[in-house]
Amino acid sequence: MADIKLLRMIPLFRKLFPSHKADLIEALDEALHRFVEKPGPIVDLRSRVFPYVDLIAINLDGAIVDLSAPRLAQAEGETGRAFEAAVVKVNGRRVAVGGVPLNLRMELQDAIFDWGYDANADAVLILRRASDGQLVLSTAQLQLEEAIVRIAGAKARLYGIELEKVRLAMRARGRRSLAADIYVQAKKFFARAKIDIYAQLDITNDFAVKISQIKCKGDGKLGSFVCSTLQPLFERIMEKSFSLKSIPLGEIQLRDVHVAVADTVDLTVDFGSSV
């Protein structure tokens, strides 16, 4: 048995932790449906002798991530071994996150899961260990461009500005650095402007993600207005960073993070537990 204080894990929204294969499938499926919108079953679990699981397969194709979903649970007090899974696979094509379609693929090898309970005595699932794991997130540059048109266009219309054209070009500056050039042609009444935005994202050796540069240049009064309006937002963004190490992963540690850019933008995260 282990004692864990305030460790964030997956809430199962039930008082009793599943003790049989069928109960575990039902609990996992119901829990995941609270975080994503997707019709039909999500979880497939294969086990010849429970609690030893051969495969957990999670299919998120076409799912919409609910950004207002419940937070991850906080396990408190005593925990114990729940089950082991030889392989855990998560796959999703065109998963919508904040209106941006992503493809994701994750695989865990030799995963160990614990049971626990939160402050309300509701069962939670804890990923304790995994010998090896990899997460790959991918999206097409064209889909990112379309998302910018849709999301930024709605904001621009609040100021009476129409985005007539948006072009996005991203490139890798290294294994952990991305640069993006965004060209915008905007219109307000009879005035038109060309706006160029440059942004750079870096991942440090300590796995902190930060926007290190954002520059905006626009021609004419309209272009200057757009850039000056965006400047406070850019400054707030550059003040922030996110440490991937802050994600509570139990005994699992990040090993490597790298990016690649072609027609798609790919982020690959390698992780696992130390021997």
C-alpha cells in the first residue's frame, strides 16, 4: 500500500472501484465520456486473467474535447494495486480541441494502475508506472490556418474588421523550437491592410514550453491599429510558460520532447518509469 496526498488522477465518478473486467470497461468508458463528446463506446479491454490486462484500446476518432469538463481528481490517503496492462493504446483522428482538429497517438508498455479515493470518497484511477511510453500529437498546417481564420475572424468582427486572407507557414528551428509566419489581409469599411505576425515557440532542456517571440507589423492606420490592439495580448502570452514536468505522472518521467514540421506539425513526447 502507498500513501499519496493530493495527487491528480482520473476520477471514475463512483464509490466502489471496479473489481471485474466488465465493471472496469464500463467505468473507464463512462469516465472518458465526461471529458470528450463522442457517440458510442470508447474503450475496448482484453484480458484473459483479470487483473492482468493484455490490452486497453481507447478510440477517440472524431471526439470533441470538452474544455469545461471536470478537473482531474485528487487522490488522498491510502492507495493500492488495481491492475496491470501489457499495452495501453490511445488513438484519435480529427480530435477537436478548442476548434482545432488534432490527430493523436499514445502507447504505454507494461503499465501499472493503482486504485485510490478522493476527498469525497469517490474512486479514482492512478497510473503508477509504465516501462515505456510515447505520445504523438499532429495537425496539418492547413487545418491550423483554417482554425486561425475561424477563431481570430470571430474576434476581429467584434471590431468591425474582416479577415480577407490568412496564410500560415510554420517551420522547425530545431528539435525543440518552432517558428510561425502569419500573413493576414484585413479590411474595415474601405480600408485594407497587410499584417505580418511572427511567433516563436521553444521547449527548454527542462521541458518548459514558452512563446519566446511575437512580432507584429502592419501597414497603414488599420494595420497599426490591429498590431497595437494585439500587443497587450502578446505581452501576456510571452510572460507565461508551462512546465511539462508539472504534469502529475507518478513515477513516470519525461525522457524527450521534440517537434517536426512538414505539411503537418508533429509533437512527440517520450516518457517512462525508471528501472
